[in-house]
Amino acid sequence: MTLSLATPGAASLLAAAQETLPHSSSSGRLVAAMLVGIAVIVLLITRLKMHPFLALTLGSGVLAAVAGVPFDKLTSSFTTGLGTTVAGVGVLIALGAMLGKLLADSGGADRIADTILSRSGPRSLPWAMALVAAVLGLPLFFEVGVVLLIPIVLLVARRGNLPLMRVGIPALAGLSVLHGLVPPHPGPLVAIDALHADLGTTLALGLLVAVPTVVVAGPLFARVAERWVGPLEIPERNITSDEDQAARERDGVRVPSFGATLATILLPVVLMLAKALCDVVVDNPDAMAQRIFDFAGSPLVALLAAVLLGMVTLGRAAGFTKARISTTIERSLAPIAGIVFIVGAGGGFKQTLVDVGIGNVIADWSDSWHISALLLGWLVAVGIRLATGSATVATVTAAGIVAPLAAEMSSTHAALLVLAVGAGSLFLSHVNDAGFWLVKEYFGMSVGQTFKSWSAMETVISVVAIVLILLLGLVV
């Protein structure tokens, strides 16, 4: 199975690359183009201090030049990838920023942070953050979970006087592990369908692998990342400053209750989880119940509903006027404008890699490998993840490549193959992954610090997970 191209101009771009390059040399040249493009991006950002948006755009041009792809085809692919990413992830980031600003200005985020701090000591706080992130991340897309948890993570780090990495890494690990290994996330669901695995078995084994993986990559690795990254200044974005707190006290602002705040945050979680359960239980696209939950449980609608609810349960509950709520919403968008464009450029670079056929090269190479099916699924997903930056694309493509191997497997081993592919899809997030830039900008880190923390954490997750999966394959 070859990589399915996701955009209208993708087929023409791939055809142009194949026509330009002789078949015998196309694979090596495409891989070289990918490596050179990534190296140029890293060099421009780290050495020349160029803005990531420009670096990603120029890196895509270098990729096209080395691969021999016409630049008019490159432009179509890059802009399509940028537009698709901004339309999807960008809108979710904007809605999450609105909710985060409401949480911060109303004091709701303070309430959650104070509650967590009051019930967790300094030693147990990283573990508590990993648990909260894992629970919230069960039905959430990774980007949604990040924008919802960022205000809480930053506040807990500040008020607990803890290094940001010690609190942030466990939260990111909890979200990332659930995203790659546990349905109803889109990647695992597609892999389950492609490999004809049982959803319940995959969910049970996924949680069995996820728990120790989160422990190792979260609270334990956080201590290592803390030393590698060094001290970080906690960004002011989306958290309540001391001046804001003092102003609220002077104005007599009422802090929303913990229950109302938690209910507002959990609303999108509940809506998306209800959609997932309805898809499994009803499984009839024409049924009215499924149509309702498919609409209400989509990430866009679920987050929009949370923002609208937050205007009442957070803004109005804190005594905000309509004008102040409007101002709060408006101010939430300015700080994330740069993030949206950087993430969009990352999506454009990723789409360029996908469209020139890097996934096809990896698929062709995999035909000659003679290794364990579980390890093969992991390795193929790792290759596509490194090339495209997308965990979902890596999962979908790798599942299609190894699908014939699952035909003669038991339901248990088919489920393990789903998990192996999911684990590989998380390996070494780097500059062509929108999540890389999302984490970098939100935590105020440099590119090098992001590699030492986020990228290293993703690699730990992937390696620990495949080791556990291979061990399970020996005993089940």
C-alpha cells in the first residue's frame, strides 16, 4: 500500500517528482532532499536566528530544489498544507486560547491550581499532573489538550515554585501517550479498522501499556529534562499575573467555584467522549442520535461550546460585564497569532514532504525487511513520522503497509500490532511537526531546549512503549 495523498495538488506534485527523477535514483534523492531541508531549517533558526515561519518556508523551497520538483508545484503543496493546518489546528488553538484567557482572568485557573497544590505535595505534584493530563487526554486531540492544560501547568509551576519542566513534561507525556496509543483518538481508530483488530482488546492493552509509559516518560524523565534544559522563565502568556490578581481583589471580583470551573473544562471532554461511545454503540450514520453526537462531539463544536459556557460560568460568575468579557476574548488572540503561523508553516513543510513521496519510498523499502511484525510496524511508523512529522499520517500509512501481516494473527496480537504502529508514530518529534512548534512557543523555549525536552520525551515514549509491546507479545 502506498501513501494516500491528502490534497488535490498532491498527485501532480508527486507525478512531477517521479517524472523529474530517474527511478533508480529517486529514492535516494528524495531522502537526501528531506535531510537537507530539515538541516536548513534547523540551521536558519539556531544559527541565523531567523523566525521559524520564514525558516520553514525556505526549508520547503530547499527540499523542492534538491528533489527536483518544480517550484510552482511546491507552492501549491506548501500553501495547501499551511491552510489545512491553520483551518484545523489553528482554530482549535484560538478557541483554546479564549478559554484559557477566561480561566486566567476570572481566577478559575487559579482555583484549579490552588486545589491541586493543596492536595498534592511537591513530590507528588508531577504525578498528579500526569494523571490529570491522561484523564483529560483520553478523548481529546493532542492540540486541544495542550491549549486547555497550558494555563494550569504554568500556574501550578509558578505557585508551587517548581521548575517548569518538572510539571510540564508529565502533563505533555500524559497527553501524548493517550494520543498515540489509546482510542478514540483518530490514529488508533484508523489502525484498528485497517488491521481488523478488536476495539475493546486494543483499548485494554493500550491502557496497560500507557500507564507505565506515562510513568517513565513523565515524572521520571522530567527530572532528566529539567537538568538538560536548565531553568526556564515561566511565560506570562495565558496565566494570571500578580497584578491581575491584585486588580481582581481591588475590584471585588468573585473567583468561580472549583466545580463550575472543572465542569467548563470537562465539557469538550464529555462531548467528544459521548461521540466516541455513540460511534461504537450505535454505529449507524443515519441514526439521529449519532448525527447529533457527531456534530456536538467534533473538536471545533465542543471547544466552541466550552468557550460559550465559560463566558457564563467563568466570566459572568466572576462579575465581568459583557464589555469586559468581549475584551478578554479579544486579548486572548493577539499572543497566539505567531504560534498559529508557525504551526501552519510546519504543516506546509510536512505536506510538502508527504506530497513528494517520502512515504512511498519508506513503503518500498519495507518490502525487503524480514523481522517481527510488531517491530516492523514500529519501524515503518518511525520512518514516516520522521519524514512527515504527522503521528496520524504515520499511523494510517504504517497500518496499511503491515495490514497483510495481521490477517493470520489472533485478535490479541492484532491489537498489539495497532499499538506498535501507534508507538512508532510518536518517535522524535522535530521541526516538521506542528506539535514541536506548539510546545516550543507555549513554554517559551529555544529550538535546542525543545529538542532536549519535548523531542526526547516523545522518543522515550516510543521506545518504552515498543519494549512493553514486544514483552506482551511474548506472554499473551
